[in-house]
Amino acid sequence: MAQGKILSVASEAVPLVKTGGLADVVGALPAALAPLGWDMRVMLPAYSALRPLLDGFTPLTQELNLFGGPAQIYGGAHEGLQLYLLDAPHLFDRAGGPYNDSYGDYGDNPFRFAALSWMAAKLGAEGAGGWQPDILHLHDWQAGFAPYYLRKMGGTAPVKSMITIHNIAFQGWADARHLADLRLEPEDFHAGALEYYGGLSSLKAGLIYADHITTVSPRYAEELMRPEFGLGLEGVVAARARDVSGILNGVDETLWSPEIEPIAFSSTKMAGKAKARAALCAEFGLDVAGPLAIVVSRLTDQKGIDLIPQVADDFVAQGGGMVILGSGAPDMEAAMRAMANRHPTRIGLHIGYSEALSHRLFAGGDAILVPSRFEPCGLTQLYGLRYGTLPVVAATGGLADTVINASPASIAAKSATGISFHPTDALGLRQALARLVQLYADRPLWAQMQRNAMRQPVGWGPSAAAYGRLYDQLLARPSA
Ligand code: ADP
């Protein structure tokens, strides 16, 4: 009953490689789309940690010299995903993360991800191993050049392309002197095509050349057309407004459900949540009578993390406590340490990245703080809803689309699921936390809000259906 074949092209995917929400989404989409008849396969670079998989995979398309060395696509299956791994050791076989090592971003990132985009376009134009996609679904700047390359390659089949913006702050900038080396044509170096403030942006290229653009929430889709959120690309997005859709990310409920946690609970059996809270407090040596707020986040300016130390003393004075899991900017890590040291029995801190610990936080916390300055979709507030760990969020992007603020009207209608505040500043967060303390003290109301939150559908069902409708529309469209 296959309705179509989609090649999803990205730099990360759960369970193979993850630095943020992009990986959750790319990893979850194939299984969400399969029941609707879509055969989605995922293409990723073969980073060092993934190269052992190649032994069991089939070698497919190759290129003798892809930006300085040989490259080959390998196809195979792993943990339920149908994968195409791009092996190009000169670009991807290195110690460090997908984008950087301890010295900073890799200097050749434009070439590394142009290589991914090139081979994705080639797979689109020519197929490989008897499989040819109908649509390339590209994610973020790392796959941004693929629609351009696809057009230049032509190919036998009218393959369509769609790009999803997960975060417009990362634009894939490259110096214009690399134009020819990146296999881009000089005649396309103008403001209406590849040129971007005198240089190149692979994300801009994707936004110009893809047949359709999506982003990960309806609110962010609107915000992106304004300078404060579009960050230089607002005009490009606005010019294509008719081809822009906002589709919320979902939660992969096979991984994120309180029913499957070691200390299990559900909206009708909440005793486990109290046990999980006690276990979390014991793990961090905390004694907290008021709300226990958690943070699971990259520690960056985007996430508004700098606001938390400014309001923590007040929150603690009102009975609150916190457990923070994250890593990132050294100054923010230092501020977090100082804050935790001031309140050893009220604030727990783990600097680092731990999937297992994050589950214990979502299960044991009362509330999750997401004070982002901008947030394309955000996943942690969705996990919070699913676990009855009520979100306290800045009213922006996907946070505004997914959390129903506890107002008198929403409380009366039994629809409130959290607290949202605006603007994103210390005063806003301070007031939101004072509100959290009040709401938490009203136990019947709090329990009602937890039920509301846990019943809010946050799975992939509706969003997968929305992607499916877009794919259908793309396939029905005549080729450009
Ligand atoms: P972003 O992709 O901008 O970082 P999202 O909310 O979309 O933000 O996704 C972040 C993902 O990364 C979530 O799955 C979150 O649980 C996870 N995450 C972030 N920081 C950590 C950490 N320190 N340890 C474990 N998981 C983390």
C-alpha cells in the first residue's frame, strides 16, 4: 500500500547520533509515517561511531573524489530504521562531535555537509540498490544544498524536495570564495538565489530551491517572517509564504511515556510519580516542600538559561527547588554551579548529557522550566506534559502552541496545562515561578492540571498525518 518513498536527510537521528531535538524528530518520523503507507528512509553521515555498522551494510553509489576524497553510500537496516550512511572518511571519520571538537566548529563544515547534500541529491536523481525516492525531505542547513544539486543533476524521475527548518539560527554560512569548490555555479551567485550577505548560506539555498518549506510549529512559521526571529532570512521565508507550513513535532511515545519508566505511573495511577519524585530528591540530596522544577537543556542564550540564577533565590525562599541537567556555555555552567552551591539541599545540578538521567528528571519533577528566547518547537515541554511535569514556558514558537496557560478561564474550563509568560526576561520568569508556587499549593487544582496535561495528545499521529498530506500535495504538483 506504499503511497510514496521519502528520503529523509539529516546530520543526526536517534538512536544513532543526537545533540538535540532534530535527532528525536528524524529518528521518530519513519515509524510514524509507516502506518500511513510512506516508506521513509534516513540518510546520515557515517561518523566514526557509526562506521562499524557498514560491515553489515551494502555498498551502493560511490564517488571517487567528493571534496577531497572517496565517498560511498551504504544501505542497510538498524533498530527499525532503513538507513543510507554516507562514508567519506576524510570528512566524517574523526574524533569529536558531529559539528565540532574541543577546539570549536570544524573548519570544513561547509564541505562536510555539502557532501551529504550532494550524495542525497544523487540518490534522488539516480536511485540506488533498486530504490529511488519520490521526495527528498531535508533537515536544516546540513542538507540545504540538496535541492540545488538535485535541480542541476536533473535525473530521470521528477523528484520533489521539501526542507524543514528546525532552527533558523544555524544557517550554514560559507565564504563566497568556496563557490566553485562547493559545486555551485557563478551565475547563481546573486541575491535572488545563492548569495547571502556577500557569502553563502546552505539554509538559504534550501529555502530558495526546495519545492516546499516546513518548520516545526505554526507559531514559529509566522515568527520566521519577522526580523527578530528570521535572523536575516525573514525576507526569504516571507517571499515563499505560500509554500511554508508549520507542523508541530511529536513525542515518540515508545521512548517517552511514564507507563514504561522503571517507577511507572499514569494519569489515573499517580502514586508512582510521588515515588519518582522522592527518588530524584534522594539522588541529589534534596529536601523540597514546594514545587520541584527541572531543566533539561543545552545551556545557551537561546534557552534563556541565564535568567534562572537571577530568580532562583526568590524561588527557593518560597519553598521551591530545582534539578538541572545540561551543558553548554562555560559562563552559564559556572553560574549554575554557583547557584547550586548556594542552595545545596534545594538545587541539584548535573553538568553533562545523560539520556537516562533526563528520564528520571521528567518522571520525578513537578514542573519543567523552558524560558527560551525563541523556540522553534521544543520537545522538553512536550515530555513534561506527557509526564505530568507541568511546563513553565516563555510564550514563543512551539512553546506558545503547546502549553495552555493557567488563566481563570482555562482553569474553569479544565484545560490549563502549565504556565506561560512574556516577555522572556527575569521579571517574567520570577512572576511565573511565584505563580507556580501558588498553583502547586492548591493540591486539587494541581492534580487537575496534571490530568489535563497528561491527556493532551502529544504523540506523532496528527503531525505524521499532516506531513503525509503535504507529501501528497507535492507529488500531485507538476514538476518545476
Ligand atoms: P534543541 O534541539 O534546541 O536543543 P529541543 O527541546 O527541541 O531543543 O530538544 C532537546 C532534546 O535534547 C530533548 O530530547 C532533550 O531532552 C534533550 N537534551 C537536552 N539537553 C540534554 C542533556 N543535558 N541530557 C540529556 N538530554 C538532553
